Amino acid sequence: MNIDNATPEPGTATCRTLQSPPPLFRLGQIVATRGVLKHLEHRGIAADPYLRRHVTGDWGAVPPEDARSNRFAVEHGARILSSYDIAGERVWIITEADRSATTLLFPSEY
């Protein structure tokens, strides 16, 4: 199956559409610290899947109170924070309250 456009492969009887949930907010300009860029490049990891998770409400490894804050932030325009373990390193993704920018950074760089 071709996931991008959900067309069945030759010889298959059915096809299920595999789609991500719709974005909940704008990401604005996407930037990353040098440390995170180096980490991702060194391991051949794209940031796209983590940005997709972030923008669709999968906040990763955040405590329940941060998840509640994120849901509130989506509705009322506050800062949104996600946290993911990427190749053995914790990476935060933060979208600014005004949705002008989203930054990938290590917690130590905050």
C-alpha cells in the first residue's frame, strides 16, 4: 500500500486510508539548536515525524499536568511543549504562544 495517497497496490482487494489527525495549531518558523541538529543528522533521523506528533496533539513523554496545559494552550493561545526520546536523547519541541516559531532543543538548552 502506498501510504502517501492510500492507493492499493496491484493485486490487493482493499485499501485502508492511513492518515494523521489534522494539525491542531500552526508551527510557524521551525528551528532547531545546533546540538539537536547535530544529533539528528549524526543518526540519520528526520524531525518530521516528531513535528507531526507535536502538531497533532501527541505530546510524547510529558506529565499529565503538562498535557492538560497543552490542551488549554491549543484552545487559548499559550506555549505548547512536547518531549520525545530520540535516539537516547530527550528532545523538547516548543511552539510559541503566538505560533510564530517552533523550536527543537535539548532540555539543557532551555
